Amino acid sequence: MAAKGRGRVTIGDVAREADASVTTVSRVLNDVRTVDPTLAHRVRQAIADLGYRPSAAAQSLARGRSGTLGVLVPDLANPHFSDLVKAFTATVRESGARVLVMDSDEDPAAERDLAEDLLRYADGLLLCAPRMPRADLAALAHRGTPLLVANRRDPGLALHTVDVDFHQGVLAVCGHLAQLGHRRVVYLAGPEGSWANRERLRALSGAEAFGLHVTVLACGSTTDDGHAAAERALAAGGTALVAYNDFVALGLLSRLAELGVRVPDAISLTGFDEIDLARFSSPPLTTVAVPRSGLGRAAARSLVRLMDGEVEGAFDALPVELHVRGSTSAPS
Amino acid sequence: MAAKGRGRVTIGDVAREADASVTTVSRVLNDVRTVDPTLAHRVRQAIADLGYRPSAAAQSLARGRSGTLGVLVPDLANPHFSDLVKAFTATVRESGARVLVMDSDEDPAAERDLAEDLLRYADGLLLCAPRMPRADLAALAHRGTPLLVANRRDPGLALHTVDVDFHQGVLAVCGHLAQLGHRRVVYLAGPEGSWANRERLRALSGAEAFGLHVTVLACGSTTDDGHAAAERALAAGGTALVAYNDFVALGLLSRLAELGVRVPDAISLTGFDEIDLARFSSPPLTTVAVPRSGLGRAAARSLVRLMDGEVEGAFDALPVELHVRGSTSAPS
DNA sequence: TTGAAAGCGCTAACAC
DNA sequence: GTGTTAGCGCTTTCAA
């Protein structure tokens, strides 16, 4: 019935109970077909009776792999990452593995250590939007364990990567604004060291070739950051505000309402990384939807393949989609 | 310099390189003092030279514990849980352990299996707002591994629990509305099976004793749910809407704006579980702040103590705080 | 189809 | 202060 004696139930206990060898029990556990049905049944019975669960540690040691994949994100509370992690985890689970999640709390200095620690437990690692220095990234990549980097490219480093086409997304935003007749826009920039931000800047400077003049203002990535930057943004003198993401945009929107500045009549506003609430603000936000779950799934598939030793070809950036809503209009 | 031969660098390789025994290397690794400084230095040098990392699996097996704690949440993308997980993880890490996170995707049927699986890897488990049947919860609790349940109480089950005082929070909301002069309110209910929702209902019926009449409408927990429920909520004929949480409230607010119903002039509105955006909506939301991070930290401390075999006393529900803002006023 | 036994890499008695 | 060695619980040749 229950576990006997002290300590955990081991495979040996099951073997004794079923009057079989540990090898046989192991075979049943691992679905090896060459076991007599009667014996297999006895073993399964014993497993159930004793409430036996194989020790993950012992299995890992004997097999030489843990069946666990690691993910390191800068901030789990950011929907961008939690959606990615959810999709990644669900997809990985389909192939029978587990996921160990760590959060670096936006601390570039901690990233390296956490990743290193994660690698002791995991058979492979997904690094999301890492902010660590190139050298650290290179060192990790050469540790031997399969490593996949999401949303950060570095041509010099020969990393395996998956990412989203931020560049195209920002070009779409700029194109939309330009076609409406805007000529001077203000960009509220995101975190330094973020590849996503660098890509946005690169696209903005591309847009300048089309006659769009862009003023860049340091800002951040939260609603508070946006709220606090509103006055500076207005002072910069554009006809449209391009926010780093939807949180910043909603913060701006809130402050603009307090200041009596009408959106989009007095000034247009765009977000990025569409969040659920973007549809529900007043006015609803023109923004760019990025395939967060798609990225998570792609990462999972890619990492699983990497671990199977398959060589990965170049990976295209996932496409994004501009959603035009009420927060943008022709300049007055 | 680098790892030699095939496969991983083991403690034996380090011992050979440093001309010491594996025991000594193990001692250095585990900060046991009784090692000659010179030898210890040689060992550390060898570790660095070889790029040695102890195998987590081997350590777990030999030590009999994994140094890993599990957390199971219904939805990582919900800030309620991601904040909790972040605080839990950070606190646990201070005591040298790691955290394995799993997401049940709001599927009560999957919870039991995931928890069971988690227990094979972890020395202890935190179950957040579990929706599984009582019997499953009871079975898990009797598995032997330390188990802590957050935000679900069950007096018959003798569980170790930590939670937030939802009851008090909803009473505060109702008291606030009653004092403003409201007599008929509509409650937009959250997920069935959620203890948080049951506690809210319990508080609402308590408030009826004070003459507040409450109509309960099934709704959900997302912005979409709130948006979709607005017409029904208006039809229910109250002077105030009490939403299950801030997402529902913001969804309602958005739809009410579309319908031309002014908040709070035509109808008052309250949220719950204050999110960042609550301050920034128009009007800003009257809501209840719950100590998400505090709960995560409390859970971590409690679980660590449980694992040290310390018997836990009863745990008080963490206090919450009503934040009155522009979305509530006296009925017209 | 089944079982005995040799590891997997590390820790922790126990001896020296 | 240091080393030898017997496990930890499982998988996996290799024989039978």
C-alpha cells in the first residue's frame, strides 16, 4: 500500500514487490517493449501500490541528460516575456521536457552567472533579449551546451538566434505616419543595451531617408516612464510621438489627457508590442503586434533541434503587423 | 586550459590536475574550512583552468536534495502571478536554492500531473491558487514533500498556506461605496473554482448585512471579459459596478466610454488587484492593492522553513489596501 | 524475455 | 588536514 520504512521508494523496492529485477522495472518505466505483459502488469501494479516516482536526479545522472531546458528572461512580469515563456514551455513539454525559468531582474551583471548556473541543470538554454556584454555571450556560446538567443543578433558571434522583425515594424509605423503627412516625429526610446531598441533606432534612421525628421528622447519601458516623459516629448516639437512600446504610449496618453492635449487631434501617438489594453484605451492605440507566442514556439522547436544535434539554418525574423487605430491621424 | 577529451569535466579531472583527492576538491567546492590554503588554491586554479562545473544531477543524488523549489501557477502572463513568482524566486535564491516554474494554463485537470512531476525535481512545492479538486490537493499534501499553498484555504485539509486578505479588501470596497450612498451594486464575478472569487462573494454577502444589495453576474478575469459584460452590467440596474479585478474594470470602462456612459457620474466602478495602469486610466481606478511581492516573499520564507523541518504556526492573511481614485463618487 | 553488474559524478563516513 | 571508498537511484551493456 504505502511506502514502507523511512525515506523514498526506490526502483529496488518496486522490483522486490513485483518479484522482478530492477532492469525489468526500468524497462517498464521507459516503455521498452521486450517485457512479458504479465510481468509488466505486475510491475505497474507495484508502482501504483507503492506510489513510486523515479528520482529525477538519478535518472539525469544515469542518462547523462536532465530533460530540462533553461530560459533566462530580463523580467517575467513583462507580458512580452511571460507570453514567450508560456508558449516556449508548452511547446517544450510536448517533447517531454521541462523548463527551468530564471529572471535576471534587468540586471546585466547577474545574467552571466544565472545563465552559467542554469547550464548546470539544463540540457539547453534559451537566453531572452540578453543585455550582457558580447564577451560574456561569446563565452556562454562556447560552453558546449546548446544555446539559443532570442531577440538579440550579433553577426560577429555566430549565435543561434530567433527574433522578431522590429526593424520592419518601426518602418511600418513611420511609413504610416509619413503617409498621413507627418514630417517631424519624436521617438521615446527604450532601455539602453536592448537590441530591440537599437533595431528601432536603426529603422528610424532609415525612415529619415524618406524625409521624416526624428528626434530621439531617452525614456524607458514602463507606463511611469511614459507618463513622466510627456512634457519633454511635447516640447520636442513633433506632430507625432512614437513610443518604445505600449506601456510608454499609455503612460504618455494618460499624461496628455491630464494636460488637455487631445490625441490624435493635437498630436498623434503610436505604441509597439501590442498589449491587450491597446484596443481599449481612449483613443485605442495604433501599435505593432509582435508574435510573442510564435517566438516562444519557434524558440522551443529550434532549441529542441539544436539538442538533437541538427544543424540549424539561418532563421528569418518573425513578421510583425501594424494595427492602425484611433491614436493616429493627419497632423492638424 | 580547455576541457580535454570528450565529455564533461568531472571532479576527478580537477583532482588529477590539482594533484589532490576528489574529497579535497569536494571540500573546496562546498567551502569546508579544513583544507590547507595552498592546496585549496591549487584546486581553485584547476577548477578555473578546466572550466569545471559540478553536475547538478550528481550533487542532487549524492546529497539527497536538489536545492530546487517548484512553483505551479495557473497563468504566468497574469501579473498577479508573475510578480509573485519574481519575489518568490528572488527570496529563494538568497538561501541558495533555485526555482522551477510551471504554468498549468488555467487547466485544473493538468494541475495534479504537473505538481506531481514537479515534486520529482523539487525539494518543496508552492501551489499558487490551485483550482484542482480537494481530493487531489489532499493527495499531494500527503506525498511527504513539503507543500505550501498560496491563495486557497481549506480548513478540512490541514494545508500549509499563505494568502492575501481578499475578504477584507472587498469589505473595504463595499464600505466605501455604501458610505458614498450606494445601495445597489453589481458584482462582475471572476473564474469559478477560484478561492479568490469565493472570498469576494463571501465578503459581498457580508456587506448585504449593511443594507447593500448585490447582484452577481458571471464575467471572467480579462479585459475582454469586462468589455463584453458592460451592457449586461448596466442592465442589472445598480449605481456601482464592482469588478473582479482591474482588467475586467478597464474592459468595462472602455465599453462604457464607447456607450457614452460617464464614470463616475452615471455609474461608479471599482477594480481589484491594483495594476500599474489603474492610476493612468481616465478616470483613474478606485481599486485594492494586494501585496503580490510580499506574498511571494512570505511564501518563500515559509517554504524554506517547512523544508528545514520547522513547524509552521498559523499564518495571517496579508493585509490589502483600498485606493480611492476618480472612478467612484456618490450616486447621481 | 530477463537479470547481474558496471557505471553516471558527487558527497560523506571513516580511516590515516 | 587529507585520502579511500561506499553509496545515492537509475540506465544500460552484456550474458544467459
